Amino acid sequence: FVVVETSNALAFSMDVYPNPSSGGNINLLVNAEANQEVLVVVYDITGKENYSKVLITSTNGENVYAVDPSSKLNSGVYLITATSQQNIYSKRLIVK
């Protein structure tokens, strides 16, 4: 007989929209298991931190969060990172 191990763990993924953005409302779509801690940080091109927040995913699968920087992001390229379970995921965001 053959033993097959399967994992029910969801593969973590994230996406950012709208992208490109006007710098106002930015949404982060996180695909993860429920109750997963995710540190989200938005950096500008110089590496300056513009936003950071710890999120706890509420459900298995897709969770959507509003990224609400204290002030509107200026035009340019930003790096949004999500750190979860010692892995770092990143997406580029373009602000017009």
C-alpha cells in the first residue's frame, strides 16, 4: 500500500488593488488560513515606512483589508510587504 500525505494548509498569497492607484484607497487581498497573523508594511522607493499594521485573518481563504495610510500616498512606486509565519511576500504598488 501507498501512504499519501496531504496538507489542508492554504497557500498564502496576497494582491493589491487598484494598481496603479491614485494614492487614496488601497485594498489588500490576503489568501490565508483563519487566525493567521500578518504584518503589512508599505515602503516608499527610499525605504521609508509609510504604513504598518498587524492583521489577523478572520476566515479561511480570501480576506480583504483596506490599507489606509495616515496621508495620501504621493505618486511613485511603493513596496507592500506582508510577513506571515516567517515568510515575507511583497508586491509593487504604483501610485499615479
